[in-house]
Amino acid sequence: MLSTLQPPRSLTLLPFRRFHGSKTIASLASSSPTLDASFVSPPQSQILTTRRSLLSGETTASEIAKSYLSRIRLTEPQLKCFLHVSENVLKEAQEIDQRISRGEEVGPLAGVVIGVKDNICTEGMPSTAASRILEHYRPPFDATAVKKIKEMGGIVVGKTNMDEFGMGSTTEASAFQVTANPWDLTRVPGGSSGGSAAAVAARQCMVSLGSDTGGSVRQPASFCGVVGLKPTYGRVSRFGLMAYASSLDVIGCFGSTVADAGMLLHAVSGYDRFDSTSSKQDVPEFDTQFLSMDSFESKPLKGVRVGLIRETLEEGVDSGVRSATQEAASHLEALGCVVTEVSLPSFSLGLPAYYVIASSESSSNLSRYDGVRYGNQVMADELNKLYECSRGQGFGGEVKMRILMGTYALSAGYYDAYYKRAQQVRTLIRKDFKAALDHNDILISPAAPSAAYKIGEKKDDPLAMYAGDIMTVNVNLAGLPAIVLPCGLVEGGPSGLPVGLQMIGAAFDEEKLLKVGHIFEQTLKGSGFVPPTLPNVA
């Protein structure tokens, strides 16, 4: 499906080129008694260092673009993160260079190489939601989030692989290819935004957009060792995002640092008249939270109240994940946080409620793909047969199963027993979160019950795969913001597998999450979560 770049016959994988020199994120302040000084430097923002390098003349947008395109050529045959790579990357980079040479202002994302999940519309570029039914669809418009990125100088490098229409947790449900995890090529990257997460982890792009309906940004961020940021429902316009479950869907951000994810979120946030669910809440200047480490106090998070969700560390969670989460809580305490255990009584009810609501909404949303209004058409002599064949050949097995589940839940005689009951549970979940957040600034939990598992391990056991979403779905049901960032490694793969810590905040309080997440990331021992070098390309 990768339509532009083909790997050369004989290439050796080279170390990824980094652009250093940011003054925003400085070296660790060794004088602080509570900060760990056992590593050379914390992770640096790719967006900030790129901007500095461009404006200082240290490098050009064209050189940066060529570096990332080369990286994609070398790694894509093994990873399969992209369904399409843009043909206009170098042209757009050259235009940025020309503007800089003329002394013109360039946007805050100038030269930043960005991947976009394939269910987010991009003008003139394939946008298929990894489904055969939309295989040749090229939208005549950009999603609002993509439009804002382009207006700020960002370069969309391509469309990333995903589970078909966002329905899955492994990216194995893509109609075109299976994406591998950069930490271990035999394991899944998570899903449904697995391509976007793996592309950032493998440094095929600086940042990327994904979508999160029940954890589809946060779970793959945990599996791939990157930062995944799910905003409050309504913070980012959904215009141009192909609908799965409209009351749950949000566009989210991936980055190799909290700063990168936060700056990308700032770029795409804000009210949009094309989305009736878009919020008119002011968007704070998130970048004010990304202070350099030499400005940190000895206890930079002193007084921040953190609630560790008790139900997320109970039976069913791998011991390594549990230990990493507890160590992360201890690290937050060392930074000055007051960590207490909290209970969400409705926690276990979220998973079944989520799948009833999401499947019900998907059965309605996907009815538009009938071979007449949208999607590939299979010719037939009779209209119902046309619908049947177009959908039968266009949709994959997972999508068909969820449509059937949703249609059943909405059918006469079952609506009250399933859909109405699920919405009542949703109200309980919101109340429990509100009660917990009234007494805490943020809540924390693992992002997933385990680290990344083997490709194919849960493909034939959908219930086991669905259970992996238990840590994340409640946040979507409540419409709250959450961020996942790496907090440790567990055994597995050639050099261990990353584990993510989930931080949950009050509605529209992404600013606090970014502050806590940034300080946590910058002070965490051994925080260079970079996957092992991929094998040489023969």
C-alpha cells in the first residue's frame, strides 16, 4: 500500500540524525537533591530544536525532510507504519527554506515532519481508514486539524496505518498490512493508532496525529515508548475525522517528548464552526509549562495531589506493569507530590458500557458506506444486493462484528437492556471521576495491563483483546483529558519493552497534565526511551 517510497536494494541502517542545541530543555541540575543525575541529558523536544536549527541557519528544512525520508526508506519495509508517503514533502520543505532566506516569518511548526493517521482527511492524499471500502478515496478537503498544521508550516509526510475505522487494539485489523513494534518486530505496536505511534518511536517523523475512541492513542503510546496525549472531548475539532463513535472520538497527539505532544495539541486545538461539538473554551499557551531543568525547584511538584486508582493495580495486571506504576508513583512523591490511593467504584463497568456505546454508534456512522454515497461500489442487479456486496467485500471482519453488535444493541426490545443501561453507567463513571478529581489534581494508572504482546497472540480471541482497553475506556466515557508517557521497561524483546503511565486530569485542564508530565519525564532516571537499532536492510 505504501505508494511513493520504495527501499533501495542495498542499504545499511544508519544512526538517526538528531538536531541539538535547544535552550528550552537544558541539562539536568545536579545540585538538586531530589532529581536523579545519573543520565547525561533528558529527552529533547524535536519541534523546538528544529525551529532553532532552521532560524539559526544550522540546517535547512530540505535537509531535515531528506533525513526523515531516508529514515522511512530504510525502516519501512520492516515496520510498515505508513500506508502512503506524500510526494510533496521536499517541495514543501523548499518553500519553507525560501521564506526563511527572504527573511519572512515562518510558523511555529515550520519544517516539522508530521505523520497523520489514515482516518483523518488530507486533501489530495489517500485517506482510507485502512479499509478496502475507501481504498481509492482522496478527500477534496483537509480535516481542520490538518489544515491548522499546514497553516503553521508543518509538513505532512504521509498517512499512517491503523486498525480499520479505528476498531482494534493491535493494528492487525488493517485491510492492507500489519505494523510492527520498533522495540520488537514480532510484537504489535498497539492500536488503533499503531502506525502513528510506531512512526514516532522509530523516528520516521517528529510527531503524529492519531485518534482516540477508547484508548487508541494512549495504549499504542505505552506499547511503543512514546508520549500519547488525548485531549478533552471538544478541545480539538473532529471535522474531517472519519466517525467511529461520535460521542467518544477525539484527535490526539504523539511525540517523543511531552513538550512535542503538547505543542502539537496547541496547534490543532480551538473552536471550529464545522464541528458542533467543538468547544469555545480558551486554549492556554501550553508551552509555558515546558521549563528548562535548571529552573526547577528542589521539589518542583510540591503540593500537587495525585490519586493512584486502586482498581487499576488489581488482578489481571502484569507484575512488571504494576511495579513500574508503583515506582512512578514513588518518583512523583520524590518530586513533591502527595500521592494517595483512590477508588472508582464504577471502574469495572466501563469496559462493557464502552463496547455497547461504541458499537451502537458505529453501526449508525458506518451506514453511510453503502457503495452509493461513499465507498467502493460492487455492481449488482438489485439495490439491496448492491449494499450487501459493497459492504461485504469492503468491510473487514472486526468492523462487521462491531456493526452487528451495535445494531443488535439498538434493536427493538434490546435498546433499554443494552444501550440505555450503558448510558446510565456512563453517568456513574463521570460522577466517580468528578468525585476523585475534586480531591486530587490528577489521577494515575497504568496505560495498559501488559506491555506489547506478540503479533497474532490475541487476534482470534477478541474478548482478551477488548480487555486490554480496561485502563483507558473510562476516560473517553467521561470526556476527560489524559496523557501517557513512558515510565519504565519490563522484560521482553531484544532490550526490554516500554510501559506507560497514564495521567488523567479534569476537563480542559491539559495544562496541568503537561506540567506534571514534563517534569516527570525530564527527571526520570534512564528516560531515553529509544527502541533498539533495527536490523540492517539487505
